[in-house]
Amino acid sequence: MADVFTKAKRSEIMSKIGSKNTKPEIAIERILREHGVKFQNHSRKIFGNPDIYDASKKVAIFIDGCFWHGCRTCRTIPKNNREFWQNKICYNKARRVEVKKVLKKNGWAVMEFWEHEVNKNPKRVADSIMQKLKG
């Protein structure tokens, strides 16, 4: 099926998709706050800019969008500009590997969750995070 938007319009739409405060992140943050869990989010001072983190416990949490990070369960690559998107997603995956490597080298624990995991069961994801942050 062909895209209903022009190439320029599709580019404009995609460029406006934010990388912070996504619905899955907000859902997890809400649950953590309800349980009195202290955390911070999106600091450029922390390498890789984790979605949620606790610097005192050195725990970094990433909630990855299925499209942007190439989830194997939900993977779709647009038919238009396919090579661009394959390269973009490949870069995002390689960048995450590097971020995890650097954080772990510096003593951080890294947790990653997929968007579809949060959407399916945010409580389970939040429980896992709470165990790590409280433990």
C-alpha cells in the first residue's frame, strides 16, 4: 500500500515524533510515583539519556519504541524510503549497544523494556523497575 502522504509531508510528520515523555514512559512513571519510588528522567548528564534513572543507585531504564528500535515482535519497515529506515533502525540498535556498554563499564545497571511490553502490562514492568530501585 502506498503512503497517503507526500514524501515531504511524511518527513515532517516523522520529525515531530518526540523521544521524551512517550505514553509508555508516562504510564510507568505514574505507577512508580503512586508507589512512592524516587527517580529522575531524561538527563543529558547521564550518558545515553535514559528515560528513567536513579543516579544514586546507578540504575538506568530505557523504554524503547518498537518501531524506532527494531523490535523483533512488532518490526515493520516502511515500504517508502526503505533503505533510510533500515539504516536508521540499525544505527539506533548499535547506539543502544554502545550506551549499555559505557554505562555498565561505569557501574550502572541497565534495564530495557519494549513499548509493547509496557502497553501490554505496565504494572509488571513497573514492578520489575521497583524491585531494582528499591533493592
